[in-house]
Amino acid sequence: LFKLPMMASSVRTVVRQSRRLIGALGFSSRSVCTTPLYASHVTSQAATVRKATWRRWPTGIGGAQMVISRSMFIQVQSTPNPNSLKFVPGVSVLGTGTADFSNQLEARRSPLARQLFKIDGVKGVFFGPDFITVTKSGEEVDWQVLKPDIFANIMDFFASQQPILSGEEEPSATNDTESDDNETVTMIKELLDTRIRPTVQEDGGDIVYKGFHDGIVKLKLQGSCTSCPSSAVTLKMGIQNMLQFYIPEVKSVEQVEDEADEVSKSTLSQLERTLADEKP
């Protein structure tokens, strides 16, 4: 008990000496470097995360001061898919359109997606106009372990001011009508873009039109919708019912994948098997 006041006095002495040294070096003693931290403000709707970085006040010529700082607030929102979270950085991500990365091969199109896939446990990445959806590999992966790395990668990327898509890559905007689309297909695309996609994007996912044949509408699910347990219910009870209500020609709705996606998955599976065989 008698040692506590002495310890406190020693700490105060060290702090005073440090401040004098900092002042002699030309920096303000108020804040030379603050340790990066994450402060979570949890609400019923989302968690707001703040990462504070270093601040410096070097005394310039004539006593002028320069402030170098950066911070970002990232909202974390849950989705109907327990394995997907929606990260809203408070700045524009794609601006318009979406981009889906279901594996590491597809992530080559984006420097941010490449960095996120380097995090152990990340299975998918999806970009929306103003949000990023990250999907983990399974329930055994803990979000509390993944989230700090995801926050850091998102902040570092936007601080670097790199383009989010590489080269001439363009985000997919809407289900654009084609010159050979008949009236039924045009109505299907319009309903998807105006009534369905905005709602799905609020949950961190997207739906893309892939075809209409013999009364069957073929759709591709992206983002949080890809592996969502309730995706089948959403397709049948939600999307199919709405399309059938407005367009009698629609008989059913089916989920499909691109040929490119199937090729990518096949190539990735072959690569994983090769790496597994090479292990001693």
C-alpha cells in the first residue's frame, strides 16, 4: 500500500520528462502519436467502428502548424446470411453498380478484394455502391477474429487512394435491356432493377438477370445471397411471387451460375488439390 503513491509519483515524473523531450524535438506534447484503436459503438442496427491513427503537430516555418491525421467510421450491419457481414465505410465504394468476387482468382480484378481474400477465413467479397460485403467460410470462423483485419484492410486501402477495380474493369450497373428483348423480358428486367435489387442490396447482396426461357426466369445470386440459408425462400416466395403477379408469363424462377464462375471454381479446385498433393 505504501508503494502506490511512490509509483504514481514516478509515473508523473516520467510523463513530465517525456513532454519536455517532445517539446525540444519540435512537436506538440498534446498528441504526437496515438496508438491505432478500434472503438465500437454497438446499437440494435449496427456497430460503428472508428480507427484513430497518428496525429502530429510539427512546428513549421514561422510557427505554422501542420496537422496530419486520418480516421474512418465503418458501420457493420448484419445480413440474413449469418456468414456474411455488410461493411459501410461512409465513402463511395463503386459509386454505381456492383462487383462480385466469389474466389481468389476473381479477386485479381480488385486490389482491395485481393487483400481481403488474404485474411484466413474469408470466402467471398462483394462491392456495392457504398458498401462491402464479406462472407466467411463457415460457422467455425469467428467474426470477432476476422473483423479487426477487415477494418484495417478497408482503411488502408481507402487511405492509399488506389482505384478499387484494376485496369479497365467496370462494375455491373443494371440489367440493361438489349435490342432483341421482347416485352416480357423488358418488364422482368425493369421489375428486378426497380423493385427487387434495391431491397436485396440493402441486405448486402444482389440479383442479376441471366435469361428467360419457357416461362422460367434464370437469376444469379451474389454477395450475401450466394450461400444464404433463406435464398431459396427468397427466390420462390418473394421474387417469383412478385414477377408472377405483374407478369403472367412467368412460371417459375431458378438460380443459375455463369460458365465463367464454374470454370473459376473448377480451376481453383484443381489448384487446391495440386497444393494438397505437394504437401509432405
